[in-house]
Amino acid sequence: MIFEISGTTLPIWLPLLWGVLVGLVFSTVGAAGGILASVGLISVMGVQDPNLVKPMAQALTLATSLIAVPGYYRQCRVVTSLAVIMGAGGILGALIGSTLSTTYLADLNLFRLVFGGLILVIALQIAWKLLRHKRHGNTRAKRAATAFETLIRDGGSPCSIGVRQLRYSLRRIQFEFGGVRFTYSPWLPLLTGVGIAVISSALGVGGGFLLVPFMTILLGLPMFIVAGTAALAIAVSSVTSIANYMRLGVELDIPLLLLLLTGTVVGAWIGPWLSRHLQERWLQGILSLVLLLIGLRYLRLF
């Protein structure tokens, strides 16, 4: 099949299969969906225009986020206030990042070098998560996670101890999860949302690889509520970024995008089921190794 806008000729099964891979990895590992989408568009499907690759890849992470968020919300595992604040910052950041990127990262060779550096960072981040020792101490996040795990194991309803907003103010926002109270200043996630969206929109990725450690390390939140919250924030910034790329004159390859999206949706549905039968640490280890090799290759180190 000929894809005129992308300037490539591909069998229909190839973008479908790659879309499945993107949705599968993102839904099981929780990161690298946008990275794999961009790698597929550039190195597998031969798309030569970086400004086309960026919004196309973000559209795939957007689809995955939209599929995931309703499920997390029904389980009361989304900190809506935090997601909205990061998303608000993400709107500004996405406008800045996509606008700068169309001008300064329009050359494929330069884009590959910068993108290769980003891939290496993500590969090392995943490897670090696998190798680090578990945190000790009876932290709030650990207490909340233990309470939630116990409830689910006993067949209880997730919303009985799910996210519950307690207090809003310009200085402090407080919510409860798992019987534990968490507090954060709204200004930190707002500014962080701006910064992360600048990077993710400029390079055509979702930004989950930065949002997740921000919420778990700096805000001290349990992973049970981080994934859904990050997905909602990513959806907001991704919509803004894609729309701005189109406003700046980027024409999406709709036939190719629809094939990729179809595969991504399938992969996103399969992922949660498949993850119950596979060792997550093995999946993350393989992904880290693959990304490491891709990053080194894009940086022309071998």
C-alpha cells in the first residue's frame, strides 16, 4: 500500500503489527510507547520527515492513554486534581515544545541524534528501576499500597479506599488513598508539567518516563494511583501538541495513522491480560536492552 504523505510503500500488516507492539509495551511496562512508535515510523516504515513522526507517535500514546484512563477512574485510582494541574502546565509546555521543534528539529539526522540520547536515558532509567533495592521504612506510599493490595486480595471494592479529595487551596492540596493522606503544593506539578511537556512534545513522546518518577519520588505517591494520573495528564498535553503541529502546517498521514492506531488499541487491550502471565521484570529488562541498543545505534556509536 502506498502512503503518499509519508512517502513510503508498506504492506498493511506492518503498521498494524507495530501498533500492537506499541500498545502492548505501553500497557504492560507503562513507558516507552512513544519511543517505540517513533522508532517504528523512522527505522521500520521509513518516514523521513521528523515533523510528521512527532505528532503521529504522540497520537498512539494518546490512544493508549484514553483507553487506560476510564478503567483507572472507575477504580478510583486517578488523582484528578493533580492530573488537571499537570495537564494545564502541559498545555503551555506542549505549545512551546512543538513550536520550537518544527523549526529546530526538522532535520532527520539531528532529530535522530537528540532522540537517541533520549532513548538512552529511558533505557538506563528502566534498568535502574530493576536493579535498585526496594525502599525500606514504613513510608506513606508503602502503607497505602499495602492497604489497597490487601483490600483487592480480600475481594473488596477499590473505591472504598480509593482516591478521595479532602482540601483545595493555592498553597496546598490534600487527598486520601488507602487510608493515608497525601499533600502537595499545586505549583510544583504545574511547573513540572510545563517542563515535561516541552521535552515530550518536541521529541514526539508521551512523557510518562518523566511523570512517573516525579510522582513516585518527589511527591511520594504509590504506583497504584500514578499510572492513571499520568495517563490523564499525558492525554491533555498530547492533544495540545498534535493540534499545534497541525496548526503549524504538518499534515498527518491518516491512512497510516489509522492502521497504527488499530494495532495500538488491540495491543493496549491485550497488555493487561498478558501481564498477568509474564514476569514484569523480564519484560522491563528486555525492553531496557532493546532501547539501549537503539539509542546507541541512533547516536552512531556502532
